[in-house]
Amino acid sequence: MQTQDFDFLLNEATQLLEMADNELSRPHEDVTTISVCQNSRQSLINAMTYFLFTKDIRPYEPVSIESLMLQCKAADSRFNDVDLSVIECAHEENSQSVCYSVSKVNSCYETAKVILGLITEPGNSN
């Protein structure tokens, strides 16, 4: 597979992370946490999906952050250093977590930033 076929996923992941960053740069009391949560989460999904497609790996269905991470770890050991435990996503089945805390959504944002960095850093052979 050619990476340019999937560049839209990487571009969207980057844009979503930028939107989350812009939201987090607002005063604490003005941050719309659900926006940061959703943008960070979708950025994670798009970035990992992009990475897998560039490695000719089709993501498992149903797609989840956890299943994508398992596949990314199997394809590249650098993903073993990423801690997903900070993401107790309210969107996942059986979750009691809600994205109201700025510190909580900041952790999700930081995790998405780390993953995007792994995928885009020089030396990552696509």
C-alpha cells in the first residue's frame, strides 16, 4: 500500500490534535473538555489506523483504541512505552468515566501527542 493513499488519516489526526491543543490553551474555566476528549480520541484512532495501513495491516473490527494499540505494539515495539491507562474513555463500553476534568482530558491529549510523534518522527519507515 502506498502511504499517500492514507495521508488523509494522518492529516486529520494532526488537525484534531491541533484543535484539542487550541482548546487547552484557553483559560481553565473556559475549556470545553468534551471537545478536547473527542478530538484527542479521534486523533489517536486516526493516527494508529494510518500507521497500521502504512504497514499493510488491516485494523481489527470493531475498531477501538485498545485493539489498535495491540496491533501497533505487535508491529513496532516503540508503542510498548505508551501508557493507555490514562484513557478511561467514556465512549467505551462499561465505562463510568466522564470527560469533565481538564487534567483528565489533558492526559488523553498528551497520549495522542506521543502516538502522533511516534508515527511522524524521522526514522519511522512507512
